Amino acid sequence: MHLPDPDRYHRTPYRRTGKSGLQLPEISLGLWHNFGGVDVYENYRDILLTAFDQGITHFDLANNYGPPPGSAEENFGKILAQDLKPYRDELIISSKAGYRMWPGPYGEWGSRKYLISSCDQSLKRMGLDYVDIFYSHRPDPRTPVEETMGALDSLVRQGKALYVGLSNYTAEQTRAALKVLEELGTPCLIHQPKYSLLVREPEEALLGTLVDAGVGCIAFSPLAQGLLTNKYLKGIPEDSRAAKSTGFLQVEQVDGPTLEKVRKLNEIALKRGQSLAQMAIAWLLKDRKVTSVLIGASRTAQLMDSLGALENKTFSAEELQQINDILS
Ligand SMILES: NC(=O)c1ccc[n+]([C@@H]2O[C@H](COP(=O)([O-])OP(=O)(O)OC[C@H]3O[C@@H](n4cnc5c(N)ncnc54)[C@H](OP(=O)(O)O)[C@@H]3O)[C@@H](O)[C@H]2O)c1
């Protein structure tokens, strides 16, 4: 069993998730990459246990995380059983269903059939009785929102999830889903959008919708999968996500115009005494509309660097203007 650091709750601040009773750490850890069957157990175990020792209580998964799909949940379950079993009640564990998980018409999207069987599979893989948050991973244009939200509500009533969330829903789709959930008596806890210095769409309407409804927001890919760090400024390192065949970041996304912006952002970060990764995370946390920033890490040193963002989350008006000028 892991012996956690007794000081862990003095390190990472927590924020209330919308108007709910649940607090989440300002930085949460996602297991999309680096925790799969293709990855090294000792490495990801160390990342996970270090995160817990730093006060990160929230770990985010999905049915398809790996590769192969499902292996991140299995590996997380192993660590939970071997190292963190006595601490289950200190953890917020989330999973999702929406993307392709098994063959045939019931293996993806938003039907009741898919969501409920997928949650059952996720619980088995992780060795859990319940997840803390279960998400609809993406909106399904061909399934009535009442059916998808009804499945989330059922999972809560069956005791398989404590809270429910939405991911990748537009502001309009979110409003429709929130209304159904409210009527069912299972209010939505949180929304998980892609949001970073390089992806600003949530600012247009989604964030306002969430605040009005008292729903939390957890921003995923805050470093744009590693682009918002200094790692690609001198080429593509061999051990980076862009270079790996299993990585979701494509080499074409590491392009000249993006790197030019990254170079300029990096200069501002250095003037602030931060790494670019730290500034990118701090920039999201400056806004109280964001409950938590959901990072990834391929090694423990990256996790520790990213946590350094918590030391300076304030920006002068001039810095914000300079950042917007670079990105416009
Ligand atoms: N709901 C959804 O549809 C959805 C979609 C995507 C992600 N997510 C969630 O969001 C989580 C985070 O996504 P993400 O992994 O794309 O997040 P990210 O934080 O934008 O990128 C993480 C990657 O950036 C690099 N990195 C991290 N910290 C660094 C540092 N301090 N210095 C230099 N490089 C650093 C590492 O890449 P290298 O491998 O190159 O070292 C790491 O794997 C996922 O695990 C998942 O839980 C959700």
C-alpha cells in the first residue's frame, strides 16, 4: 500500500464545482495518454501516486483510454487495488462513454443501451462499485437527448455514478441537456470542454451558459497536448506525443504559425518567471468560471512543473493584452 504524504491537503487549492457541494482540485489529472497497455507501469504509477501526494484528488478516465481501449481503466484499477484502496473516499474518479468502444451498433454514441453497458464495463475494469462522475463523452445527433440524459439519470439512481457530466456539447446542446437532467432530478455537475490559450471557443457562449446554470467547468487539453510548452520549439523530440505512433497529436499540428505564437507566449511566460506550461494553466485558472484544469503528463517531472502554475495565477491587464495580441 502507498503511504500518502500527510501534508497533501495543504498543497493544491480546491474550488466548488458550480453550485454543487463537490470541490475539485484546481488541477486534475487525466489518463487519456500515458496510462495504457503500451506504457510503462512504474512510470505511470509514479505519476499517479505523486499526484495524490500533491493533493490531486480527481482522476479522469473514459472507456476508450489506452491504447488499447480500456487498458487505462484496467491499469488505474490495478494501482487503486495495490496502492490506494484505503483512500477510495478521498478520490473523485470519472469515466465516460460516447466514442467507439466495441463493434456493432451499440458500441458508441448516446443510446441508453450503450451508456449503461459501457458504465458497467468501466466499473469492472477499475474494480469499482461506482464512479464519482459519469459523462456523456459527446453529443449524439441521432439519439433523443431525453434518452441519453435518461441513461445518465438511471446510472445515478442505480448507484453506479454519484454525479453526471457532459463533454464536447456546444452551448446550445448543453442547454437542452441541462433542462432534461433538471426535470429528471439529476442536475448536471460539470461540463468538460477543450479549452486552452489556443482553443478559445468555450468563451463564446459555453462558459456563460455554465455559470448561469450553476454547472462547473473542467478544461481538457490545457496545454494543447503539449504544444503550449517549450518542447516543440527546437523540433519534435523523439519521446513526445507528436512523435509517437499512439499519440493523438499529429506532426502536422506542430506547424510554423502555431510555433511562432508559442515562441512569443514563451517569452511572456519567462518574464513572469514561469514555464510556458505553467502560464498556460495559470491563464485558465485566473477565471473563476473554470473549476479545474485537466492536465496530462508523460512523466512525474512534467506533473510537478505543471503544478508550479498554482504559485502565480494572476495576470496584469498588460500581460493579458499582450497574450491576446499574439493569439489574434
Ligand atoms: N472529454 C474529452 O473529449 C477529452 C479529450 C481529450 C482529453 N481529455 C482529458 O483531458 C486530459 C488531458 O488531456 P491532454 O493529455 O491532451 O492534456 P495536456 O495537458 O494538454 O497535454 C499533456 C501532454 O503535454 C505534455 N506535457 C505535460 N506537461 C508538460 C510540461 N510541464 N512540460 C512539457 N510538456 C508537458 C506531455 O506530452 P509528451 O507526451 O509529449 O511528453 C503530456 O502528455 C486527458 O487525459 C483526458 O482526461 C478529455
